[in-house]
Amino acid sequence: MPKEVLFDEETVLKKATALFLNKGYNGTSMDDLTKATGLSRSSLYNSFGDKHSLFMRCLVYYQAGEHGALTEVVSNIASPVKRIKAAFRYLVDVILKSGTRNGCLIVNTTAELATVDKEVCEFVFRNTDIIEHLFTQWVKEAQQQGEISKTFTPTAIARHLFNTYVGLRISEQSNPDKKFLDDIVKVALSVLV
Amino acid sequence: MPKEVLFDEETVLKKATALFLNKGYNGTSMDDLTKATGLSRSSLYNSFGDKHSLFMRCLVYYQAGEHGALTEVVSNIASPVKRIKAAFRYLVDVILKSGTRNGCLIVNTTAELATVDKEVCEFVFRNTDIIEHLFTQWVKEAQQQGEISKTFTPTAIARHLFNTYVGLRISEQSNPDKKFLDDIVKVALSVLV
DNA sequence: CTATATCTGGAATGATTATTCCAAACAATA
DNA sequence: TATTGTTTGGAATAATCATTCCAGATATAG
């Protein structure tokens, strides 16, 4: 019988993800990854395939983590508008508390690879679609419950919210200041009336 | 007397900028740059210093170009609100017409290098400040002329506009669709009332 | 034409890249 | 305890990276 794997796959993914988040795909070398994860080259290639495969695994892992955190934050908020506001307040909070100002792995990856990497392009597109649908659902609820007007379609508002999110993930890197981010959220969410 | 330079510096910068815009800083090699510009390695190093210096030159060149195009678009629009709307309409137009979906060099660079490259970080911060001030000026005018209410400070609205801009530059890469971008602009600019 | 000062092409360098390979280590079964 | 199939560490490889260097090309000034 085979020798068991000694490392925890999720721990490795977490560390690799942190590295990619900080330095980007092209800025991170396999050498960096071995040092950060503590694994040897062989183990890394054996368990995750090549660099690109490992990166895709990190993207999925990151996506699941973010999605999980978000749904947990809004889990017991009945009002859809309050849900949206809580989500953005939480986002700004995470940005300020992390202190790293690395942005979002998916947003950064969009900027770095979306036009040159087909697999990444597809992932990013699917991700956009998922978030758009989540937001659309929330806005639809809000309109049905009369919390906000029906001036705009749920989709249009959802897309604006998505755009505000990705914008914040860039803005946090170009001007990591609480007032700056608070201003953005305050004005952007003022459309929810 | 020395032999004159045979190539046009601006042409070289334009081609290098296009390459960096498409593949990012780390994704672009000096070999790529020699092929795209037609210059030899020596000429490139002689005229622009190392890769990083050339990149910074490209950033400045790109910034000037974008700023020039924007100010030209709004040059003879008296109403500040119409100026803002025209700017965003122009942006979506450029995005759709270019067809390349490469985003904005400065936004992409923010995502790729802002946390690891001090010089880039400073450039990006200054750029953010410039745009914020430009938008703030426009909003201030709009409020003074009574075009929009004084519910929010000019700075807050300007920051939201900035955020919408950088968001669009990511969104165009994750979902390059006219309706998608139009929806974003429509809702985001609805705060100008 | 000659001299000069700079530009230019391409080879050379040394560091770093991703990836492969293999012998040794190892845990679990028989 | 011997065998088995996998993991593991580190060396080896081949490609690519940014950068340097130098001999020859070239345009101007005298």
C-alpha cells in the first residue's frame, strides 16, 4: 500500500493562494511556492500538476472561500437591502482589517490574464455570472417586497453592484484609505431606494 | 558629431505600451519588446534604460494619452453633468470599438504591481488623486449650478465615479458585453440627480 | 574624404524559469 | 519482516529571462 500524503492539501492551497494573491501568477515562481508551502518540487508537481493547474486550483479554492464568507455574513438577514449593505460593509471591513491591500485574487487575475489565458477567461466569466445572479436575486426580492423602486431592472442594479465590488478591489490597492472606500460604498449604494 | 536616432521614440513607446497593456509587466519579455518595436536590445537599453524604466515611461505615456483624449471629448461641453455622462459614454464606446478588451494599463498595473513595486505604487496613487480631483471639480460645478443636489460631497461622488471607472476597466475584461457595460453606467450615473 | 561620436545588431552572460528524473525514504499490507 | 506502490528531496535539464558587451555601421563635422 502507498505511503500516505503527509501534508494537508488545503493548507498548501491556502499558502499558494496567498502567494498568488500578493505577487500575481507571472510574479510567482515555483521556487517561491515550494518555499512558502514547505513542499518539495516533486510533491508539488505530483499533487497539483504544473503551475497553471495549481493556480486554477487556487482560484477555485479562493472563490469557494469568498463565497462561503459572504453567504455566512448575510445568512440571517431577512431584508435583501440590508443584506446588500451588510455585504459591502463587510467587504470594506475585511479590506481594512487585512492590512495587506492585495485586492481580490479573481479581480487581479482578470486584469493579469483574462485576455491571454483561455481557461482563466472562462473561469472569470463564470464567476461574473454567478455574482450577477446572486445580486440579481437579492434585488428582485427587494423590489418585490417594496424595499426599493422598480426604476431599474434587477439585472442592471446587480451589474452596478458587481462593478462596484470589483472597483473597490482595485481602489483598495490604489488608495487604501477608509474614508475613500466608505465614500464609494455610500454613494454607490444610494441607488438602492 | 553623433549619428542621429533613426527611430521615433513615441512610436516605440506606443508599441511597448500596447504590449504591456495586453500581457502585463511580468508577462512581457524584453524579447517581446524588441520584436514588437523593431529595435535591437542595445537600442532599447540605450534609449530607455532597463525594462522597469521603459515600463514607467509607458505608464506616463499612456496616462498622458488617456488624459488628453478625455479632455478633448469633454472640451466643449458646458454642463458638468453632461460632461461626466459624455466621459463614460465615450469610455464604453472606446471599449467596444477597440475589441481588444485589454482594459486600462494603469488599472491592470494596479492589480499586478501596486503591492510589490514601490515606484508603481506611487504612480498609481498620484493618478488616483488626479482623477479624483478632476471629477471633484466637475461635481462641484454641477452642485453650484444646481444641476445636482448637495446630498453627497463632491469628493464622495468623485470617488464613486473613479470606482465606477476602474470597475468598468475590469468588467470589460470579465464580461465584454455592451448591455452589461451600459447597465453599469446607467445605474452608476443615476446618482447624479 | 577623414575623423569622430554615437548608434546598432547580435553574440555572450549569468541568473532564473518551469519541469523532469531518480534514488532513497516510507507506510501499509501480506 | 519482506514486498509494494507512492512520496519525497534534491540534483539535473533545457528554456527563457534581463542585461552587458563589443565590433562594425553610420551620419555628421571638419
